[in-house]
Amino acid sequence: MTPSSEKNRGYVRLLIILTFARARSIQLIPYLPNKYSMDKTRRNLLMAGAVASIYTVYHFTIGNVLENSLPTPSPITSPKKWGAMLKRFKEQQFDLKKDKFYQEYLNKDIETVNSSVNEYVQYTADHPLDVWQTPFETLYLRTGDCEDYSILKMYLLQTGRVLILKSNIKELVDHAVLDINKVILDNRTNILLNYHDLRFYTVDFIGDHLRTA
């Protein structure tokens, strides 16, 4: 089950609960002790109904659009770092038959690969040159930052594209994730995300074409 379908089920359950609670409260109105309590209850029910209606409309219209829309790309920055990584990747020759992690997780499902790489690789902040590691280098070092996690996951899954993200708000730092058909793999969580979770970022660069062939 995808994150979006599971989230939709949660919203539907919430809507059913709110509708039931509202209907049950209306049944109790005639038994309230005085007119003030009755008017106050009706007012609260109207407010609750309005909130539930707005929330439902948001989720099934605007919310779904946000979840399925990639953040607007900014002017693409020079892909020198990506190009340098690809060049080393093509030049490097590693006997991956001896790498147990690679053999175990190559072409596994995305949820398994996401959580396994997140746990296997130790996060380290970039050095001043911010060199993007090849998947071989990350497997060997077992350290890396967000780009390195994403590149390794793409290589193991043999699909997807790395999104280099620029933060639109000062509370967040720039980031990188792997996008596979609108499902986002992030080194900061083992939960699969969607485009709505990237709403505070702008896509600065998209990297792909990293395959074994």
C-alpha cells in the first residue's frame, strides 16, 4: 500500500467519526437543560461541521494536487558535481560479488532499500568541496550525506532520480532525496514520503542515468 492510499484511509475514518459525532450530538439537543446550552451546542456543531467540510474539500482537491505535483524547478545549477560523480562511477571497478550489503539489497522493494541504506550508512556532513560519492564509494566508506544516500538507493533499485532541493524557508537546510514515481525516499526517515512533503523546497537539480549497464 502506498503512503497516499494509507493516508486517504485515515482521512476517511476521521470524516466518518466526525459525521457520527455530529449526528449523535444533534440527537441529544432536545434533552439539554436550557435554551442557552441548546444555542451554544448548535453553534459548536455548526463550527465543527464547517471545519470538517473545509478539511475534507482541502484533502480531496488541493491536498491531492500537492501530493502529486513536483515543486516548481528553479533554474538548473551547473551539474558539475553530478558529472564528476558519473565520471568516477564509470571508471571505478569494484567486485560487488564480495559486498554482502549490495548482494542482499540489489533490486529489493523500495521500502526495504530505503530503511536498510538509512541504517547501514552513517550520516556525515559534507566536507568543504561537497564531493558527491559514487555508490561504490558509499558502500566502501559506509558514510555520506543526503546526496550519497540517494545515489546509493538509486543504484540498488536501478530506477528513480535524485532531486537536489533548495530550502525556501530559513528553518530548513538544503536537501537531497530519491524520487521514484512520486514516492520519495529520504535518509531522515524510513517512512516513504510524497511530493507534498517537499512543499517547502525548490528543485535545483535532477540527476538520473545511474545504471549498472
